[in-house]
Amino acid sequence: MTHSEPMVRAEGLTRLYGDFVAVDGIDLSIGRGEIFGVLGPNGAGKTTTLRMLVGLLRPSTGSIVVDGVDMVARPQDARARIAFLPDTPYLYDKLTAREFVHFVAGLYSVPPEQVDRRSDELLTLFGLGDRADDLVEGFSHGMRQKVVMVAALIHAPKVIFLDEPTVGLDPRSARLLRDILRQLADRGTTVVLSTHILEIAERMCDRMVIIDKGRVVAMGTVAELHEQAHETSSLEDIFLSLTGGPADAAIASVLS
Amino acid sequence: MDSQLGLVASVLRLVRARWRIAWNTLRRASGWRRLVGVVVAVALGFLVLMSLVTSFVMTRVLVGVFERVEAADVIPVAAYSSGLMLSFMVSFTVALAALYLSKDLDLLLGSPLSRRAVFFSKLIAGLLPAHGVILALTALPLLGHGLAQDQDWPYYGAALLSLLALPILPVAIGATCVVLIVRYVSAQRVGEIVGLIVVAMTMSLALVLGSARQLQQAISLRDLMGILERFRNPYSPAEWLTRFLVGVSRGPAADGWLWFGVLLGVTACSLVPLWWVADTVYDEGWLRMQAAARRTLLRRGFLPWQHTDRAAELSRPSGLLRWLPGPMVAIIRKDWRVIPRDLTNIAGVLSPLAIGIFFILQQLLYPIRFGESGMPQGFVQPLLTMLSTAVATGVAGMIMSRFALTAFSFEGRSYWAIKGSPISARDLVLGKFISAWVPMGLLGGGLVLMLDLARGFNDARLSDTALLPALASGVGQGYILYAWFVVAVLGAGIIAISLALGAARPNLNWDSPHEMITPDLGCMSLVLYAGYAGVAGMALMLPLATSQFRLLGSPGLLWAGGLTVGLGISAVAVLGSLWVAMGEMASVGE
């Protein structure tokens, strides 16, 4: 793992929806081969940040550079280096799993021999080998997640962005995903994931950022977050102290 | 909760919530959408007024001509019959959408409200708007009929009562059928099949009406009376309601109330199964839809999109597409698989296709024969070619422009896969253009050929000559090629304009396919198609028409002028529209 070279760099990233500031001047620098977590309460701006980083949303202001390529100036070149797994795996119901993987490979202009080999390997690895020629419309949420994961890996991206990747996956698949992501990171692929599950973030991420109300409130390794929050207990306590959770008294008064 | 509130209170509460949602949506609609709403309302108002005036005049004429007041009773029968038929058709499709396909079902059926309360509230909220329009359309002929006969308040009271009773029977039957069918077949599949049935019915009606030669000729009042009399069936609820109306207004009133009682009795009988399915079977259909991970294999067939074993074609350009960039080919091949595999899309194709089939049949059975009026054959062929070209462009354009107009909306929530990929705006837009234009050219060319073959076949039949020579003379290869060329050129413009409109106003968050096109987009596209195809089509057809009639000077000059103008307008339309669409790509999906 080399974290020195930034693979993803965002400066002053801001996104406005009318008067509402969803993301407010975020600066990020994520190294090659790093697993980077994006944490935050609901509505903090995690998904908006990820969608800007992968080129699905244009930032209102700020810049994004992926592997040295400016996302705003050269979006196609930047997107060719990345893969994205959305939180809800919307797919074409009338395509089979294999067809979807080949479709994505076509969009990324992956060499045919690489597609043939990798699609079979990946579909089998994710347990979709015997369902690869079924229409996706009959797939469960977890199976759709796996199809998207296979499609994301088909073009060997340099950076993978995952929005809540383990939601809907069974324990075995969630473990498989974690192992794959760790191996990819060890081979130099950068992994950026947003999650609500602090245990996953703590166990998987080399570094993480905590976002609240569109702003970065803390960033670093778990040890660095402990320092920043002046907390010595769990990541959950750090998270709550930085983002502000309801006080015990407030909970008691609502429930009474 | 339900036990405390009672069924009626629960239903009312849910209906009120639904109306609040509708009101909020209307309040927050853009100015343009409100304007379209006003235009649609004015158009409906005009229709309603026309039906009022027509029924008034018809009543006076029928009574005057036949010199008996009973002659005009066909007016309420026809009004009630139309209302009942429309109500039944609407009830089935709307009940299907309201009871099974709405987004808040998980929330409502997971709440402590009884299934019956959810069922009836969804049914009422779903059906009220549609039935409001149907009842208004039924009420106006009755009003016109009453005014023409100087009826008093018993007539209008009975009319109001009959209108309130009219929709209950079709709603009960339609909703019961929906629940029973969805118990065994998924609601989405039923929706697709219903779409096909409705279109097939429309198609049959168009063919029957179109083929009925007597309707094309001057129709006498007695013929019309004969047609209207066919609505009078003693087993029809429309006849019962008419007898009620007539009995109350003209007497004997007891007879009228007896027939109203018959209707109420039958309606009550239809509510019994509805009450039962609301509490028992409704649940089963919904639970069936929740069953995840069912195995869905595509039926293998001879059609190209039925081959799931050719998945690799999506990732590698081959055949005629090998010269195109890989991402563009992926878009084209994906569309050529996904669109025909969805029955809902096929339903949309059938309606315009029916018009094409109708014209082919008409060429076969009742061909337009300019020759009969002594016109030389040299003049006839270009005129017939122009007709074929117009029909083929119209039919193929109607079908493919719909796909082009929804080319981006069709991607729906799956658009992230394209938006996040390195495909360029140029490749995406051109891919979408080719995926609609190639079928348009093939379909248009096929229709031109079929129309000319039908005419050739008919010539052979009528002139008693051998089939093949007659076909060859009827077809006229040079004219067919030119017609095909014109269809392809006009098609390119229509597809490009559709793409630009679709890119400017995409809706990726649709739940039902009809939400892909907003009414304002539909209106705008029609105006633009008509304007473009009218001007460019006339320019491209000018050489054909004038070269034979020699009206406007040298044929060579006219050919050059027509082609230059037609191709010029088309080039501007195609390039300009594609440029607009490419420009819109950055904001689509944000």
C-alpha cells in the first residue's frame, strides 16, 4: 500500500440545490491502494459527495482530480478509471445478468477476450454462475448488488466508489465483498465507501472522513479521530460526539 | 386503529390523504404544466359542449323526422352504453394500478388498517378522477336530450340518480376481476397484457370502422337510427337505466322504478364478491408480488432479442456495427434487446401499426384507383407512391418517435450505469439515434413495399392477368426506392427532433411507463413533427408530383430544387436536434 500519491483529490467541493447547501467546501485527498470511509448521519451529504466524485453530479464549485485527470474538464477520461456501486442497484429488468455485465464492458470498451474471461470468473465468484442467463427482474436486492459488483470489476478500475455496499447482502456475501475490497486495495486499487455501519468502517478503512451538514468535521485514521474528538472510547462515541446525537434526557422525555 | 375508527372513517381518512397529495402536486406544478392543464381542460370543455349541442339537435331531429317521442330514446341508451363501456375499461386498468402498482402499498398494508379499508380507499381514490370525466361525458347528452324535450325536474332527478348508480357495477366487476387475476399472474404482467388487449380492441375497431364502406358513403338518418337501435338490449344495464329515466319522466313511474330496482339488485350482487375479495384474496395477490428471487428465464425464439446466449454481442462491435465505437454499439444492442422484450412497449407499437395494416388491407380490398377517372397510368404511379410514402412515414414515425422521445427517460433509474461510464455525449446520442432510426427505415421501407404489393396484387385480381407481371408493374421499383429514401430522410429528422425533446425533458424517476412522456412534451412533439415532416415531405415529394404534371417547368430543375430544399431542411433538423441533445446530456440524470 502506498498512500503518498493522491489517487482522488477534491478541493472546495460544493453542491447547491437552489438555496440548500448539500455539500459545503469539502477537501479530500485519497491515496493509491487506500480504503477510505465516508461516514455521517442521514442527510449529511455522503451520497451527494460520492455522486460528485464519480461524475454523476457536477459540483457547483470546486475541483475533482482522479488519477491526475480533472473530472470536470475531462469527465470521460476520469470515469474510465473508476467504478461506482450505488446504494440501490437499479438494473435493466429485461437484461440477463451476463448481458448487463457485457453491456457495461461495452461502455468501458474492455477488450473482448478480457470480458469473456473475467465475466465468467466474477459471476462464479459471486455465486451467480447458474443464474447468469436469468433475467434480472427476478433477482433479489442482494443478487442485484452482486451483479453491479461484477460489472464494476469487469474493467479493472483504479478507484471503486461504493455507496452503502453491504446493505442487502447476506453475511457470507458481505464478508466476500470485504475480502475482495481488501485484496483490491492491496493490489493498488483505491476503495472509497460510504457506510452507516461503524463496525465495517473501523474494521476495513485505513482512513475515514466524518461529514455532517455537508462539511468535514473530522478526517484521519481511527487513532487520529480519537485525538480530534478527545475521546478514548469506541468509534461510535467519536461519531456521536462529532455529529451530535440526542441526549439521554431528550430521548427519555420523548418516550415518556 | 381500524376497529376504533371504523371502516368508513378509515377509508375517508386514506382518500383524504390521497387528495391532499394530488392537490400539493398541482400546487407545486410549473407554470408551463399548469398552462397545459388549462389547455386540456378547455379542450375537454369544448368536447363536452359539443356533446350537449349534438344530443340536443339529434333529439329534436329524431322526434321531428319519426314523429314519435320514443324515437329519441336511443340518445340516453347510447350515452349510458358508452359510459358503461368506458367505465368498465377504465375500472380494470385503474384498479390494477391503484390496488397493486402504487408505491405506498408497503406502508399501507404494513399498517394496522384493515385490508378492506386500504382496498376501498385505493379503489375510490384511483377511480374517482377517471369516473368524474366519464360521468360528465355521459351527463351532457342526457342534459341535451332533456332540454330538447322540455323535461321537468323528475327527469333531471332520475338522470342524476342513474349517473350515481352507473359506475358501481363496472367498478365492482373490474376490480373483482383484477384481484382474482393477480392472485395467479403478477400485476406487472397483467398490466402488460391489458395494454395489449386495449390496443388490440382499438385496432379491431379501427379495422371494422375503416372497412365498413357504408360509413364512408353518405349515411342516412334511418341508417344512423338503425345503428343506435342496436344499443337497445334488454339485458344491458344501459337499457334498464333508460327505462328508468323514461318511466320517471314520461310514465308510468312505477315501471321506471322497477327497472332501477333491477339495476340496484344486480349491482348489489356484484358487490358481494368484491367485499369478499377485498378481505381475503387481495392480500394473496400482494403477498405474491412480494415473493423475491423468482426465476425468470427468457423464452427462446427465433427473434434476435430472444437469444440470451449472445450476451457477448453487447461488448463487441460486429457485423454492420463493427465500424462504430464500442460504447455506441453497447447502447444500440442494449436497446434492441430491452425494448422488444417488454410487452408494454409492444403494446405502444400495435396502435400505429394497426393503422398501417388498415391501409394495406384497404389497398388490397378497396384500392384507390385514379385510373378509373381516366387518368393516364404515368400520372397514377407517382401519386400512389406519394400516398404510400405519407402512410409509411406516418406509421413508422409514430412508432419510432415514441421510442426516440423516451430514449433517455426509458433508462429510468438504471441511467446511473450509463452516466457513470466513460461514454461520450456524442456516442450516447448517436447510439440512441441509430437504435431508433434503423428500425424506422426498415419498418417504413417494409410498409411502402407492402402497400405497393397489395396494390399490385389487387390489379392482378381485377385485370385477370398473371400475378407476377401485375405485381411487377404495380410495384414500380424506382418509385419504391425513392419512397424508401424519403421515409428514411424524414424519419431521420423525426427521430432527431424526438431525441432532442426527450433529452431536454427527461423523467428518469417513473414507476409506470406512461409517466415517461408528460402531456406538454407530447403536444410539443406533435407540433414539431407535423411542421417538419409537412414542409420537408412536400419539398421531397414536389419533384414526383410536378415531373408528371409538368406544372412548374423543367422536371430536372424541380427535382434539384425539391431535393435541395427537402434534404437541406432535414439536415438542419437532424444536425441541429442532435447538437441540442448532446448539449443536454451533461444535465440528464442530475
